[in-house]
Amino acid sequence: MNSAPRPMIDVAIVEDNVPLGESLRMVVDSMEQARCVGVWTSAEEGLRKIDAFRPAIVLMDINLPGMSGIEATARLKREFPEIQVIIVTVHRENEKIFEALKAGACGYLIKRSRASDVRQAILDVHNGGAPMSAEIARRVVEAFHSAPAKAAPEEAAVHLSVRETEVAKLVAEGLANKEIADRLDLSIETVRGHLKKIYDKLHVRCRTEAAVKYLDSIRDRNPFG
């Protein structure tokens, strides 16, 4: 008896470098589990088309003509929070990384990444992960640690439940949603529900920011219950 085919992962690309955009399209279309639904060369066009196509994942360049990829990511996450954004760029400066993740990006890849890395990043995000190279991950942590604290005093006193703390700890360890579900003997939907509550309580918009905020808290003041 044949099992039902898995649904395809719809991926969109916003990249003003046409050859690179087409290369990314070919990488996506080479995957059995994913397909490219569009390649657009500006944030403005991308936001219009994404509204129509509603992809699950967007590969977003930072330096775009007109609106930047960072601003486009922020707008996209406000309007369609379920869509995941992977930043694809040549930039590796701490501030660029920090701003992209603060805007809601869930992962970050540099443009010299191999095709296999891009494919794996798409699968990781689909499974609840946050893809970053070791180099980029280190810079992200540095960016978050060096950023001035902006939380209000009452925010610092927010307590996660015991289960939410367990989930936050595993997110900080780099586990994807399925791995967290297996470790805690939960369903993936339950893990997603806990993550939503964690994001709301910590005032963050991506798992990477939640992980760093969790690590900062246990290092500096351990506010979680």
C-alpha cells in the first residue's frame, strides 16, 4: 500500500542578482520535497507576489533596490507571520545579522553557501530549525550579546512555565521542532504551541532570538520559573 505523497514545500526567492536568483531557483527545483513558486528582483514586487502565492519559505536578499530585504522581512512577518524567511546575502557584519533576525528572519546563509547547504537550510526551516553556518551563528550571538538591553523591567520578570522552559532550553541547544517533540514526548503541534507562547512572553519573533534571550537570562539573571 503506497503512502500518500508528502506536500511540497513552496519556496519563493527575492534576489536582484538575476543569475544568482536563477541559480537558487534551480537548487530549489532540484529538491524532491520543494518547488520554487517565483523569483522576484525587488522587495516591492516580492511582497505583492508573496501575497498571491503564499509560499512557506522565502529566500531573501538584504541589499535590494528600493526597500531593503530587512525591511521587507519585517513587513512580511507582520502580515504573514507563518511564512519563514531565510536571509541570503554576502554580508556578515554583526549589525546586519542582528537586524535581519530582529526583523523576523529564522535563518541566515551567505551567498557562497553550497547548493547542498541551501537545500538543507530549506529542510531545516520546514522542520522547525534555524539554519546558520558556525561562523554566522557565532556572529549572531556576538550581535545579540553586544546589543544594549531594551527590555522594560516588567519584561525581565516574565516567567515561562516549566514546560516552556524545557522547550526554550532545547531550542537554545539547536534542536528542531521534531527533535524537541521526540525528546519531550510531545506532538509537533504542541511544541509549536509552546513556542508561540515563548515568543509572546519574551517579545521575540524568531527561535534564534528566543534562544539567545534564554541563554542571556540563565547567564545573567535566571528569571524563568
